[in-house]
Amino acid sequence: MNDNAILVSEGVRKIYRSGADSIVALHGLDLVVPQGQFVAVMGPSGSGKTTLLNCVSGLDEIDAGRVLVDGLSIHELSDKERTRHRAKEMGFIFQAFNLIPVFTATENVELPLLLAGARETDARVRARETLERVGLGHRLDRRPMELSGGEQQRVAVARALAGEPRIVWADEPTGNLDSEMAAAVIALLGELHAEGLTIILVTHDPTVAAHADRLITVRDGRLVEDKLLSPPLEKEVREEVSVA
Amino acid sequence: MSAMLLIALLVASPFLFILARRPILRRLAVRNAARRPREAMLVILGSLLGAAIITGSAVVGDTMDASIRQAARQHLGPIDELVVARSAGEWRSIQGRLRALPTSSVDGVVPLASFATATTAGAGGALRTVPNAQVVGLDFDAAHVFGSAGAATGVFGPTPAPGHAAITTDLARALELGPGGEIDVYAYGRPSTLTVDRVLPRVGLAGFSLTGQQEARNVLVSPSVFSAMAHRRPAGVAPPSWYVAVSNRGGIESGASLSKEVTRSIEQATAGIDPQVTDVKQQFLDVADETGKTFTQMFTAMGSFGVFAGLLLLINLFVMLASERKSELGMARAVGMRRSQLVGAFATEGFIYALLATLLGTAVGVGLGRVLVAWSQSAFSSEHNRFDLYFTVKPDSLAQSFVVGFVVAVATIVVMSIRVSRLNIIRAIRDIAEPPPRRRKRWLYAGFAAVALGALWTVSATASKEPFGLLLGPTLVFVGLAPVLTRIAPARTAASVLAAATVTWGALVFALFPDSAEGASIMMYVAQGIVMTAGGVAFATLQLDRLSSALHRFGGRVLALRLGLAYPLARRGRTGLTVSMYALVVFILTFITSISFMIDNQVSAATADVSGGAQVFVRSSAANPVSISALTQTPGVDGVAPLSQAQASFALANSPEEHFWPMTAYDSSLLQLGPPALEDRGFYRTDLDAWTSVLSDPNLIIADPMFLQQGGPPNFSVKVGDRMTIINPLTGASRDVAVAAVATGDGLIANGMLYGRPGAHQLFGDRLVPSRSYVSLVPGMNAETFAANLQSEFITNGTEAFSIAALTDEAFSMTHQIFQLFQGYLAMGLLVGIAGIAVVMIRAVRERRRQIGTLRALGFPAHWVGRSFAIEAAYIALQGTLIGALLALLTLYTIVARSDAMGDVTFAVPYVQLAVLLGGTVVASLAATIAPAMSATRIKPAVALRMTS
């Protein structure tokens, strides 16, 4: 095992059951992600990308194998412990933004800070700083419905970052955005990665994946390719995707 | 009934057409309804209570109506008219004249006579006594052919021979006597021992009674035995009542329709004698109809709070359904569905819910009615007063309740469907928030129109002191001002001011116009409750931000609290609807609970008011009364005030209609003993001055506060200065009198109108027998012990003696039970609120599934999710109960403390009862939230996020 690994997944298997039917979504996934790496996960629809993210982040249960985050086997933790671990160590960004509609942008961003035990005044200051950093200093007290899609996703990014997590999970973060807004969000993630943040990002978009250090390709629940990328990468990624 | 069903069919026809002929819309409606069966069941359960409350109210009314009609069968049977003779001689003349009545309208004429008596049985063993029985003289052979149905007379067998009698089941039960037993009848100073031949049912002629009591304790003897007994009458006691009963052609009830015609014929046949002719059956039936309607209205009026709460729940559910299906509805429009089709599909789904809910609700309402009737029976059964209820459900009432519940539900659904269909397709598909509504000129015009209409109504109502106009006129002005003021001032401030003004006006209207509150109908208070609740909830909803920031300061760090409050504070419209449900129901419950408490508090004061200087009330048989001197000499007696009661007729000034009402005459001994307190002594300096004036002036009378009230809501209230004519119905002698004062309600003593003895004697002559008395006792004498002893001592006089305190207590206890009945009934409305919050929370869990998933992903512990739902439910329930309770207390304060509508009742707050009521409501609401909150805690983040993406 790599001493620098923040995430280790060994033989992770996930089966979806529906009545008598069952579908194996992950076939014994092995994956090691070093601290500070930006990993892009690609693959066709239904290949198991989101399942991979959900399982290795601890959002979903697994049927076999184990996942270590910072050496901690997260599926052996109780729901309560795993929830606390997520609040302190992880940030999440979703395709559908998933902001709490009845909270303002600031309240959404301070939520993980408060969950992690921060004082309310500290959480409020930190949330405002983070929103200013993502370019939303002028939208602090707006509710999600009053923001554009790009702005909502930037709030979601701010929410994921505010607690200074060790690892950020992003599931199609640009899927609902136009190219300009998507570029802004990806640039932001690039900046964060440059500061040493570990990012695991699921995407369909080669342009987005091109910003990663490493590209993992998943097909039918199996990791079919795992390679490191070096710039300029977009053409290479496109070729990889078309071959896959 | 067919008209009702036709209305239901007409209302249902568009939906039936859609179900039959529009497959796409049918599919949408039916599949959406069946999509989540458990939730559909909850919607139906939440909605059925409205129909249940309407049906329950109708069933109580039907039962009251039928029970009084049953009393008509029991006490009159085939008797439709009674001709009352002044003497035995006149009685015989009338019998001769009435043989010539036209047979096309009349199928029976029978003479009968009666006098009150005391009876005993079991001499030598355990003596059993019935002081308030009646001897009826009747020719059984004539009775058998009286009317078209012999069994309806209740009389069978030959006329009892001399020394023999038939008795009714009520008397037989009370004396534990059967055929062959001996009964002692005390009449006109002498006992007669009779052998019981047979026991007759309390039906028709056998059960003949005009006392208004449920039971008929009759001793039926032959006319010759009756005449022999009557012949012994000494001076100073009431003579027998001589009647000729007439039966009209037709059934027991249907025959009454000929009463006018037959009465005319009787009057023609008895011209020159001119006896009193009473259409007694029709009067019974009128009272039955009136009482039935009154009870239906009373229960419906109070239940209307629950019905409104049910409608708010329905609206809330449809708002939530529309919100949940917003993108589906947008897509339907996008692929070419017309707005009218969208309305059709949505409304047809609602029609399915409404139909099932109303059908079930009507059935549940019958059960509810059964419970209410059982409960009412105990309220109407005290030691000295009983009225048997016969549970009855009329198909017409059932149909009417179903149609009302169904039409109201469908109308609500159609309005909501039209509102839902007005969506922007793109915003709906993308689930983007709707922009603030545009300000339309038509609302401004509507506002001006409402202001003008409200102002006119107010001016007109101020002049006539009409309570509805006084309440609703200014309210309409405030509502109309809303679209005007919100254009020239900050909208929230303007709307808040108008909402506060509405509440303030609702609370103060009766304090500012106290006269208008007197005699106001119960619907007035319903309107007042609804107006104030609407204003209160609107004000609270508009000012929620301030509450929000206060709570955040208090508990911002507690994330479950923050989340629990965030949803209701962000969705004010929905929150307002749910809060209103609670506020409406709690308003009326607090109102009734507090009134009941305040009335209970009056027992001591009421006893003192009713007693005056007496502690014991005594009544005896008018045919054999206790002599006043004997009563005065009884050990323990300090003073006696004799009273004489007669059945009089009263006609209000400018009204030809006569109303039978008891009249009690008093003399100066009552003034020496200390007369009862007066509720309103008019212009007199003291109560004693008023009593003295009425005694000395036969043109004055003290009115019974219950005069012309049938036990329901007051629709007539007698006042000082009212003029009326007092009439002896037997002789026609009359005198115009003015109301000098209004007495305090004396409950079971039932003196009726109080009149000076000299004036009464001029009108009623020898029928004015001092058969009742107020008795004051020497210090240290226990009233109840004295009463029991006195009753034994003067048993042969049919003496009944009561401690006035115990009688007052009994009357209050009956009132208390009736209030408890109302409270139980109104608590049904709370079920609407509690079921409503459960449904709202279940739908909220579904609606917020993705958000819960996100929160869980971010590290929000599962139990915090559950806690936030509990906080949300508690917040809504607490807000609703507090608004309802505070507004009810405010309203009561203004009515009780600032107007005369509640007489001498003193304002008081039943803290313990209200704490139990309000605490119980919040706890029950929290209990109803347990299931949805638990299901929210079980949501797996990955599953929630996966399903929604």
C-alpha cells in the first residue's frame, strides 16, 4: 500500500437487487489514490462511475471488499461515525447542485462547517470568504432559486470546500452547465487541486477530464484503464475515450 | 332526496365524462391516484372528516326531531286537537256538539279528563311513592274506536270497573307494581285504593300527558270513578282538566295537516261555548322540526370550524401535489396538452379522492352521530329531568350531507386545479421558481368595490345593530384596502397592518356594540372566529421573518432547529394553511372550554341568585297541595313563600301568535323571605323595588329569561320594556303587561313568567293553587335532609322538596355535560389538524428526499433529520394552537367582560384545561409526525441522490 495514499479501495463489489433480479454494478474494484491527486473517472452511461463514487466515498454500502480513507475502513464504521467522518473529511459536489432551497447561499455553505463543529460566527465568516473566493460575494443572501445554474454550482463548490476537506467528490459537476460556466467551475477545481486538494471527479466530458492528473475508465463495473495524464491532454483524453 | 342526488350527479358528470370518454386524461387521473396507495389513503382520510362532521350534525338533528315526534306518539297518539272545557258541565255540552263534526276530516272524538295526584304502593311493606302522577278518566270502549289505528291509542281491554284501574308502564315500574296489585291514589284530600287490572304502554291515550316530562305516570279509571273522585274537590285546590280529544283522518303525523280545517269545524260546532281549541299535535311536530333544525344548525355551526380545517387540508394537499408534479405538468403541456385538459386530469384525480372521501365520511358521520346521541342521552338524563333520544338517520339528511360534503370538496378541487394549470411550461419543466405575481388592475378595481360594499354594509348595520354587518362590513373594507395600500406602501407592512386591524376589529366589535351581541346567532360567532383566525394567521405569517431571526439568534447553532424552522418559514403560504387548520379548531375548542369553565364558576353565585332568602323549593300536587300553614309549622322552617303556577298563553305586542308558557304568581311573603335576584332590574334601584312594583301593579311582569327559547341558540331575547298580553287559555281572559324586569334563570325550578298574585287571580281564578313554595330554614338546618324529611311527611300530597343548591348544581351539571359533548364533537376537528400534519409531513419527506440525501452526504446525522421534522411539526402545531387559543380568549374577554351577551358570567381562564388541551394537541401532532420523521431518518443518501438523478 502506498504510504501517501488517501484512498485505498480493495476488491469493492456492489450488487443492486430488485426482487429476484440482481445486477453487479462493481466487480471487485481496486484503486489507490495518493494524497493531492486529481482523478477523473470516465465511462459510458451505466458503466458504474457514480456507483464507484458513492461506494468509495462511503455514501453507499458495499457487498464485498473494503475502502480505506486515510487508513480508516469507512464501511466498518457505524452510520453515525461515518456521517461524522464525512462531515469532517469530505466535500461533495453533485450534478444537480443539491442545494437546500430554503437556505441562503451563505447558510448552505456554512452547513458543513457547523456539522463539523465550528462556532456559528466562525462558520459565517468562513462561508462568506469561501463564497467570495468562488466569485459570489454579491450573492451571499440569495436563495438557490434566485441564482443561475452556474452560480448554484459555485455555491455547491464553496459548500464542498468550506470545511477544508481532505478529499472532494464531484459527480458530473458540469453536467447541468453551459460550456462557459463549466469552464469556470473546472478552473476553480483546478485551482483547488493546485493547492493540494484531492479531487475525485466523475464526468462524461473529456474537456473536464483533461484537467485531471489521472484518468480512470470504467466499463461494466470494471476498471478497464488507469493512466496518468500530462498536459496538453485534451486530445489524448478524447482519443482514449474514443478507443474505449 | 332525488333532487340532492341529481345535484351530485350534475357535479360529477364532467368527471364521469372524462373517465368514460377521455382515455388519456382518465389514465393520468387514475394512475396518479393509484400511484401511491398509502398516500392516497391518507389524503382520503384527511378529507373525509369534513363530510363526517356534516353528517354527524345532521344525524343529531334527525334524532332530536324523531325523538320529539316519538314523544308525540307516546303522549298523544291519534289525538290531533284538544278541546278544553272550563267545567264538567261545559265538557258534556261540548261532547254533544262535537258528534256533528264532518267525518271526512275526523275519525274519532273521545272525552277524557285528568288531575294531578300522588300515588303509593306497598303499604305494610316497603312503601313506594310517586308524587307526580296523574289520574285520567277515560271510556275504554270509546278509546278503542278513536282514530284509524287502535294500537296507537295504547288502550286495550274493557274500561276498569269501579275500584279498579289500569296504569302505565312508567308508573308500574316506579311503584314496582303489576296486575292484581293495589295502588293508593291521593286526590282532593282523600286516598282511594284501586286494584290494578292491567299495565298499558306509554302510547297515545294511555300515555296522555301534557307535562313535557318524558314519562307518563297515569292511573286510568272509568269516567264514573273519575267523576266521583272529582266530586270530592274541596275549595282552594285546582279543578280537573276536562278535554275532548279529536283525531283527524290520516296517520299519526299526517293527520295534523288537517288541523286548521278541523279546528275551524270545532269552533263552528262549539259556537256559544267557545272553548279553547289546541292543535296540540301540530304544535308538537312544529317543536320537533324546530328543535331538529336548531340542533343540526348548532352542531353544524360548531363543526364548521372542522369542515373549514378539512378544506384547508385539501387545498394544502393539492398545493403539495402540484409542487411535486410541477415538471410532469410542464411536460404534459409541452407535448400538447391543453390547459383545460390539464385541469380535467388534475380535477378528475381530485374527484376520485373527493368521491371516496365523501362516501366514507358520510358513513363515518353516521357512526359519529351515534356516539353523539349516546353522549347526548347522558347529558339529557338528570335525576329530575329526562328526555329519551331515539337514534334516527333520515335518508334525506344522509343524501343532503353527502351532497354538501361532495360539492364543497369538488369545488375546492376544481379551483385548485385551475390555479395549478396556470403554469409557465419552461419554468415548470426546469423547476424554476415562479416570479412574484404581477399587479393586476382588476384586483385594484375589486379592492375599490370591496371597500365601497364594506362601507355601505357597515353603515347599514350600525343603524340596525345587525351583528353580521358590523363584523363583516369593516372586514370587507380591510380586505378591499389590501390591493390599494400595497401599491402605495411596503406590501408586507400594509398587509400586516390590515391583518392586525381585522383581528382587532373582530375582537372589539361586540365591546363597541354590546347590544348587537345579545341574541346574536351561533353563526355569528363562527364568522367571528373565522375572520379573526384568518387575520391572526395572516399577521403571524407576514411577520415570520422577525420570529425567524429571533429563533436563529436563540438556536442558530442547533442545525436541526434551523432546518426544522427553515421550511415553514420559507413556505409561508403552505405554513399559513396548516397553521390555520389548527388555529380554527383550537379557537372553537378554547371558546367552548372557557365558556364551560366560566359557567361552572357561576354555581355558587347562581345558587344565591336563584335562592333569594330560601334554601328549599317545595312543590306538591295541585289537586291536593300541602297546606301553607302545615308547611310553616314544620320543624326547621323559618319562613314560607307560597307560589301558584298556571299554564298561560303569551302574545307578544303586534303579534297574533300565542305561546304557552308557565306563569307563577307570588305574593308579599316572597318579598319578606327575600326574592331571587334579577338578571335585569330595568329602571329600578334595587331588585326588591322591582319585585314590589310588579306585585302591586298588574300591568307589570317579571320575564323568564328563557321565554320562547327552545333550548337551542337564542333567537329571541326578552328585554325590559317589551310589551305582551297574558291570557288564560281556558277562559280567554287577558291583560296587556309590560316587562318590568328579567328574572335570573332558575333552571329546574322552572317558574316561568313571574306575576303578582292579585293580577294573576283576576285572570286565572280558582286554578291558581299555591302548590309550590320557597322555604327558608332556621340556621343550622341542612337543606337536603330537611327536603327528604318533608317529602316523607307530606307524601300523600305528592310533595317533592329539593335543596335549591342541589337543583342548581344538577342544572349546571347538565349544562356542563352538554359542553363536554360539544368539546368531544369539536375534538373531531382536531383530528383534521393532526391528520393534516401527518399527511403534510409524509409528503414533505417525499418532496425533500433529495435534500435529505444531500444533507446526509454532507454529514447531517440521521437522527437530526428526524428531529428537524419533529421541530417543524411542533412549530406549526404550536403556532396554530397559540393563535387559536389567544384569539378565542380575546374574543371571549370582549364578549364576557365588555358586553351583556353572557349575563353575569365573569371572565376566567381555565389554565389547567387549556394546558391539557393545547399540550395534548401539540403532543398528538408530534406523535403523528413520528412515522414520517422515522422514514426520513432511514433515507440512504446514495439511494436518495441516485433515485432523484
